[in-house]
Amino acid sequence: MAVEYAKPPYRRNAGVPTRFAWPVMRPLKGTELEVLYVETLRALGTEKGMLGQTFTRFKTPPNSPA
């Protein structure tokens, strides 16, 4: 969603850090993707404002590699 909002006509910055942006995740697969995904959700939960509020209650799934 953040990628779409960055494009016209919106041109908004959703505040997602670059290391957690969709273009970084897109080429990953399997465990590598899951590890980054879990790290992303944890990190976004510590952000200020709406972004942090959205992800603050994230729980690591059972049997997660992260």
C-alpha cells in the first residue's frame, strides 16, 4: 500500500523505512522472506504515529524462524 501511495496522484510518504519497502521484499522467497517479514512487522510496531499503532500488537507466528 505504501508503494501505491507514493505514486501519482497521491505522492505521499507512508513512513515505511526503505529497508522494509516492498521492492526489497519482492525478490525474496521462503525462509529469507519470512525472516525479513517478521523483522519488518516488529520494527514497524516501534515507529511513532499511525504506522506504529497499526503494527504494535504484532505477534510472531508459532514456529517462525525469526
